[in-house]
Amino acid sequence: MSSSRNESDSVTSRRQFLKQSSHAIAGAALAGAFARPGYVAENNTIKIALIGCGGRGTGAAAQALSTKGPTTLWAVADFFPERMQQALNNLRGRFAKQMDVPPERQFVGLEGFKKAMDSLDKGSVVLLATPPAFRPIHVEYAIEKGLHVFMEKSFAVDAPGIRRVLKAGKEASRKNLKIAGGLMSRHYKPLEEAIAQIHDGAIGQVIIAWAYRMHGPVGFNPRPPGRSELAHQIANYSCYTWLNGSFIVDWLIHNIDVCCWVKNDWPVSVQGQGGRQVRTDPDQLYDHYAAEYTFADGTRMFAQGRHISKCFDFFGDIIHGATGSAILGEGQPDPRIYKGHKQTAENLVWRYKGQPCDQYQVEHDLLFDAIRNDKPYNETERCCKSNLTAIMGRMACESGKLITWDEAFNSNLELAPGLDKLTDTSNPPVMPDASGNYPVAMPGRTEAL
């Protein structure tokens, strides 16, 4: 599909997609209202399996075990046995009485997720926190097994993955299964109230939004002797596009999501640029991105990401309206609203005055409450739309082309073809050349669609 297509046709097609996907999710949710309530054991204990035992996975397990009502960590799975043991040791310090994970329910390798989920009863919960490339596969299997899902961001790395997760989300609603997504900013009370103020007109009509994530370099660990190429890349998943979708997808997604929340809409197109100006680590990672998104009403959102040392750092969103402005988003725990466009103390007109909020805990509290009380709960569609917004930004920056929403959503380009068949002993989808260098996207040359 050409990037020079008529803009009004793109808007119409995008609106049809949004309408159709919304109706599909809503219809599935309605069907789910008549489905059998989600299973909870007679003693009211919910079993939990953790798939992906890194820092975020361990945190998600701690939050799930901290929800109201009895819970038990029942199974764990990770590609690396040492990381799995570290997670279990960390969790035992607080939750030893809620852990029943004998060696026979500790699974290692790419197929471990199936064994962990197979050990659960229907209506149990699975926490998905592996590198995002595997998320669609894991979500599909969880819904097939009748499990409720917490899926960490990102939810896919390419459009085919997004479509798989959306389809699984519809099936979840049909089965009355709950899905929560790891865009926790949506559950941060100070931010919720700030955006409610904006939607009520506190800064006038929103005219531009900026999403930033600028800080030091993303870490990279050299490949140790004896480690396979696949294990090396998974251990450094943030540095390989097929695994994490790129910096703009897996790291900037929170603040892109917040800007779209402020706009209460999704962009129709994006153009941008990026590259590797400073980074020398042997990987695929761009060290800077700049993407300009356009919404249907003509307003714009700019997403700027950089991870380079000794540079100006900022992590958050800046919103400008007709009469005021706001600083908020992930990285800004104290959202603020100002009159005018200078964010100075004398122009401050609103800041949160309520109780502290742990957004990471709230997202699990809401999920488990929905399970125990059989409330509709499915964040799949919104999460996928935010994820697709980030993906189309990568497409634009790495190709140098203007990308429309419809082109991005309908793309059949997979970053890791055949991922479902990948085994522990396989070569990864991307391999280094004879000099140890990996393919890096080149604007004007790289195909995005």
C-alpha cells in the first residue's frame, strides 16, 4: 500500500477498523456475560504461573501475590534456570507461605511456558513477562487453556503479532476470561485525575503532545564463552529488534500511550527519523528516534527517544492546549497543570492532592478483583492500539517513509518469521555477519511494510 494514498481514505479506513474492532470486542464481551463465571477453587485460592522471571516478571508476581484474597505461586518458567532461581529466592523473602513451586513445576527453556500453563487449573492466572516477541504465542496458549492473563508490555513487536493478540483477546471475552495489560500509567490515580482535568477543559483544546524518553545508554552484555547465539540475544533482548520491537516500542510505549489517552484518539499517520550515531555495541539498537504523529483532527504528537550519555535527559509527556499546558506521564510521578505555556511555579493551577498510588499494584488489584467477582475486564484492544502506535513509529523512523495507521495494521512483515517453531537449540531469526555485526535498519533502504 503506497504511503502517498489519499489522507481522507486513510482516515475513513482507520475509523472503520476502530469501529469494527470495538464492535468485535464488545460483542465478545456481551457473549462472555452469559458464559460460565471464571473458575476459582473452592477454598477461594487462585493459582498463579509466572512466565519470564526477570525483574518485571518478579515484580508482577509480587504484586499478584499481594492482591486481596488467597493466592499461590504454583509454577514458573524461564529460558535461564539461574534467573528463575533468583526470582524464586527473591519472592520467598516476602511470600514463602504463598509459594508452592517444587522442582517439578520449575520449567526451563522456550517450551517451559506450555508446561507451566498445563499445570494450572482453568480459571487460574498466568503472568506473561518474557521478551515481547513471544507475547502473542503465550497469550494465545493461555486463552486456549482457559487462563486469565496479565501481559506485560509490549504486547507484540510487529503487526501480525498485534493481530494475533487482538484475536486472542476476542476469544478471551467469549470465554469470560480476564486480560490485564502492563500499561500501568492508566491506573495511576494522579495521572487519571490530571487527564480528567484536561478532558474537562483545564488547558483548552489540546493542540500538541510530546512524549519523551531520554536517558543514558541501554545496557549490553558481551556474549560469554559457551553461550549460544540465541541465549545471548535473549539475555540482551532490549538490543535486538525481533525480540523487543525497538527502543521506541518497548521503552517509549508508556508515554506514547499517555499522549493518546490525552487525545482520546489514535493517530492516522506518522513520519520520523532515527539512527545509531554514538552506539558501538554489536547489536541492532538505534540510539535515537524522533517520530511525528498526526491525528484525524490535524493535531500532532511528537515522540522523542534517546539513550546516549552526557546529554539532556527527560522522561515524561508535555501537553499544550489552547489556554494552558501540562507535564505528566510515566517518569513524572507528580503531574501538574499550568495556565499558559510556561511551566513555572507561578503558573501552576493544579496538582494531585490525594493519597499515594502504586500503579503497579493497582493493575493487579483490578485484575484479581474482576476474577473473584466475575466483572468484565479485558484491556487487550486498548493495549494493542497503543502498541501499534509505537510500532508504526518504528516503521516510519527506520524506513524514512510516511506510514498510515491502516498500512501499519495490515502489514504482513514479521520480524521473526517461524517464531512458533523456535527451539532452545535453534539459531535466532537474526544472526551476525562474519565480523560479528548485526543488520541495522537504514532509512531509505529498509522495508517497513
